[in-house]
Amino acid sequence: MQAPRWFPVLLPLLGIALLCASSSFSQSTPPTDLSAKLAVRVAVTEPSGYSFVEALCATARAFNIPLGISWIDRPAAREPIYLKLSDVSVLQIIEAIAHTQPNYEVRISNGVVHVYPTEITPDHNFLELIFPSFKQQTTMGWAYANLQMLVRTRVVYPPPQGFGGSVLSSDAEPKFQIDLADASVETVLDAMALSSPYKLWVVTFVDDFVPTPTGFHRTKFWCGNRVTPNDSQPIWEYFKWDYWPLALISPETGERLKPVSRCPNLRASDSER
């Protein structure tokens, strides 16, 4: 039996040289199974210059990884990270980025990779709430709004008149269908990610624990400094893979260019090492 050959493939992200066995898949036929994607070996990668969330999302984009992130918005997580890794799997890259911040873990469930802080206990985390049924056959915009209204009945006291708000959606947006029973909010978000083009979801918890009226940790938008009011809690965000810019390799010099941030104001400082 002929031994598998290995080919270096230069990807326009994070200075990565990707090694893939021809007996498994080639550059034109990337893996579709999550476990196979996470097992891909990377010769050299330097996921530096990104903030914590941006580094995770850019890696997810490069390797088409469905990803759910919950994080605590602290100054250290806003700073650019600096890593240089050799001969690692995609999963090990994600773990290395996650561990640049204290008390974060990586878990795989529901066909999605999760990065989450261990500090937030289940009784304070709205992602752990379980609902007996959640059925949707609609667009992501409407599914988001319907889930958010459902979760708010547990996270904040419902106003006597009911909930109000607006939904950003259009007929051109693709529809999907999910039908879940006894599912947590995290499980619902995972199902929505796998059933739609929006493969990434992000929950940003505020640093200080001033709970909602029912005792849950408050949330905010990942890019911004204002905390969402109690009557609008909780919030989360969903993204397509290609929303996140990649750090490109200069065709003239072969050097890695500085990453472009989706949220320059997020960083506590933007100094170069």
C-alpha cells in the first residue's frame, strides 16, 4: 500500500501552512465532517493581532467550523493575542486561543464547537434554560426574535402589555426549519446555526455581575461598551463565516499582513509588539 503523501497548502489566514494527506482529502475536497475538520493538521500558524473573539471567529471561518462563543467582556480579552503554534490540529488551535484567557474551556456538542467561561454558573446563564418545545419554519431574523421573546419570559419579568420590537428580515433571506423538544437555549442556537448560513453565534456577558430581575448574568453586544437594558435582556449575535476578515499574506513579500478588525474600538489598546 502506497504511503500517503503530504502537501503544504498556504491559506490566506493567520500565516497558516496546512498539511493534508492525499489519502483523506485534497485542497479541492475539504472535509465536511466536523471531527475531520478539527483533526486537520497545521504545520505553522500565528493567530496574532486579533482580539479573543476575532481570533476564534477567523479560525472558524478558515476551516468552516460551526462555533458558539460565550465570553466575558474584560479588557484582557479585548487586547490582541500573540501565539505561534507548530504541528497542531485545528481543534488545538481553537483550544490554544481559548486558553489565552483564564477559566475558558472548549466543548463539542450538537455538531458545534463551544468556547465558554467556566465562571458563569448554570443558574446565572440563560444558555442553560430549557424549554419544552421550540418549532420554527422561518428566516433567521424571525427565529431570533421568537427565541428572544421566549427567553425573556424567564430572564426578565414580562411587561403586562407584552413584548414589542422590530425584526430585521426579508423575503430574500433563506428559510430553515427546526423542531426541538426539551432543548436548552444553547441547543436551539446550535440547531439554528447548523440549519442556516449563520454558522457562528456569540454571547457577550458583561464583566460585573449585576443580575437581571430573575438573577441571570446580563449581556451586551460584542462590539460596544453600553450594557443592554434589563427589559431587552438577553441578547446574542449570529454571523456568517465570511463576516470575519482574514489576515492576508502579502504576494510581494510573503509576509503576513496586519489583521483588519471588525471592531477597532473594542480593543483596550492597539499597540504592536
